[in-house]
Amino acid sequence: MSLRMNLDNIAVVLHRPRYPENIGAAARSACNMGISRLIVVDPRECDLTRVHKMATHFAADLVEAMEEYENLETALAPFQYVVGTTARLGSRRPAVPKPRKIAETLISISQHNRIALLFGPENRGLTNAELSFCHALVNIPTAGFASLNLAQAVMVLCYEVFLASREDTGTLTPRLSTRRELEDMYGQLTETLIHINFINPENPDYWMGHVKIHDVFLRLKSSSSLTLQKISHFWMDTNE
Amino acid sequence: MSLRMNLDNIAVVLHRPRYPENIGAAARSACNMGISRLIVVDPRECDLTRVHKMATHFAADLVEAMEEYENLETALAPFQYVVGTTARLGSRRPAVPKPRKIAETLISISQHNRIALLFGPENRGLTNAELSFCHALVNIPTAGFASLNLAQAVMVLCYEVFLASREDTGTLTPRLSTRRELEDMYGQLTETLIHINFINPENPDYWMGHVKIHDVFLRLKSSSSLTLQKISHFWMDTNE
């Protein structure tokens, strides 16, 4: 019997889902794979009767406990690690790992940290601005036709995480920064860079907003997914 | 760039699906994973408008080309290798492999043989009689709640087959017997066993029907999935 790792720290987060049936099917998939926390952010429609129908009675408890938030920032604030799913691969999204590759890392991190598996709306996926909340991206491999049904994408990622949870990874990752702590760090960094006249106080978002500065950290993360966390901890230690 | 193996010989076969939406979602999943042949057997309902809606326009061609059969025997006749999915594991279904384990074998076999990935009805799965058509079984691992949505099960199996198709397995399996050839072999075996007074001619199905004799071959297959094929070829060679 292989060791089973705890999946209680992993949540599925659906950002702006459009169809209650997809929320229900995602709930059932998560439940199948041992993930018991589901969060919806600003759903276009969330008719619980339709959600429950697709979730079936097996996943009814998961739907009952489902959390709903108005915006992504609030929903993700308590999480130390956010993984965003993307079907699009471009120059801005280089070397995005596959579910199998990232699953083992997630299990390791999840033992002492809360992880959000973030999925975008059915019609467009996650924008670059929304992906800036993420510590890592993941791309589900497909044969040409890359657009997966939302609940199918949830299934594939949860399936890989569940399989990885049954293997002994041998390593555990220490507690990391939450999204809120990271946002605080970005805020302090902005003030400091304005203070030393490195950026224009009239327009700090040009460098610090959701595009440029997050890119720097995303690139750091490409070589090591924990680099950002180390910088964040170092930053907070030296600013306390 | 890894080698991509041909998936043209692999078909998804849905036995008695109950909901057109599940047929459509299964079509989309297969399409996502590069599998372009879909067969439905005795569907309870197959409203193409509802099928197409869930398949989306991306998988419309696959739905247009979808084949429909009245019974499982006819549908499976041209296939050399049938893999049945089962959520139930019992004494009659020992040591059922997982998708990841079987996927590499399937890719090897599929290069010179037609493979059917067989899925049972939503409400009950495949019966033991229906599983007797199968050369191998596969069980999708789950955390306690084992009942997957039909299209989700299709997705997981097709996903694993697709991933395996991108790896060089290094081995190819020669052409095997079709289901029709195997049924012919069972027929000849029955006649022979009656002829030598081994079984009662009044009630040959007692030994030869869908339970007992198939069990013998299934047990042989447990130790080697190709044993049955070898016996079948040997049998046909010596009876021609």
C-alpha cells in the first residue's frame, strides 16, 4: 500500500464560470479525486439546483460547502500557492509545465500550504492579468484541439494530483507566503522604488502593475518555483 | 520533440449511453486527445442536437462520423483488442490495471490492430457478461467515490492514451485476432468439446456461454494479455 498524502489543503477555484452544470460536474470530478474544497468567483450563473444535478448526490456535501467570492483577489488571499491553468501557449507563457510534472511538486507544497487550482471562464480562460496571481501555470496537453470543457480540465488536473498524492515524494516544502503577503510585498516594493526615484510616482502601475513587475517574478519562477517565495520571505524579514 | 504514434486505430465505444449530453462531452474529450472514432451501441437516447451542443463545433466532424450499432457483439466484431472500463473491483475482477499502466501497451498494440475503449451505461457500468468481450480491463483510480461521469471516464482514459502516444514505447505488437475471429474460435471449441463428449450437447452454454469459458481465457490473460491471442492464432492455424 502506497503512502497517501493529505489533499485537504488543495482547493479548486473556478473564476467566472458561466454554466451551473460545469460547476456541478467540476464538483463531482474533485470529489472523485479526493479534493473536497470548491470555490467559485463571480459566477455568471450559479443555480444550485442545476449545480447539484450534475454533482450528483455523491458530491452534494462538497456543493453545500462551496464558497463564493466576488473577486479573485479576495478568493485567493488565503492561499500560499496558486496554479493557473492555461490552454494558450505564447511568448508570454514559455515553458509551461504539464499536469504530471507539476502534480508531485504540488503534493509536496500542500502538506504545509494551501494550494488553489485556478480555472478560467469557459469562453476565454484566464487573462494575463488573472494569471499574474499565479505562482505557476499548467497546460493540459492536447492533440491540436486545445479547448477542454471546464469540468474536464478540472478532472485531468485533479486526477494527476490524486495520483501524485499516492506516491511518496520524499520531500516536503515549508510554509510559503500567502497571496495577501505577496501583495503586501508588492506594495512595499512600489513605495521603496518610488522613494529612491527608480520609478515615476505619477505612474507607478507602469512598472508595478499587473504586467511588468509580476513578469519579473514569473521569470524567476521559471527556473525555480520557490525563488519568489524565498525573495518574499527575505523581503518581509528585512522590512519587519 | 517526442515521437507521436498513430491513434487512428483507437475508437471510443459507448455501450447504452443514457444521455445525449454525455455522448457529446465524450466526443469532445476524444477529440481533445486525438482520438477520432466514436461508436455508440444501443443508446437510450441520441438526440443529435443535444450531442452536438456538448461536442461543440470543434468536435462536430467526429459526431458526424459517429457510428451506431444495435448490439455490442456487432459493434466490437472488427476490433482486435477491447479494453473495458470498470469501477467495480471484486473477486471476479482481480488485479485490474490502471490507465497509466495499460496506456503504453495499448499504443504498442494499436499500431497494427484496432482497439476499442469500451465504456458502460452511466447507471450501472459494464456487466460481467459485457466484460467477457474484453481482452483487458482498466480501472480509473479514485478517492473513495468511484463513480465517474461517463465523459470524465472517457477523458481520463483518452488522456493517458494520448500521453503514451507521445512517448516511444520501443516495442510494437503484431496484428492480433478480431472479436469475430475469437467468437469463431469459441464456436469451433464448443463443437469440438461436444464431439469428444466433454460437454453436454443439450446445454453447451453452461460451459461455453458468456460466463465460464470466457473466464478461463480471462484468467490466462491476467498473466499475459497476449496469451489468448496466441491460443486463438494457434487454434485457427490448426483448424484451417
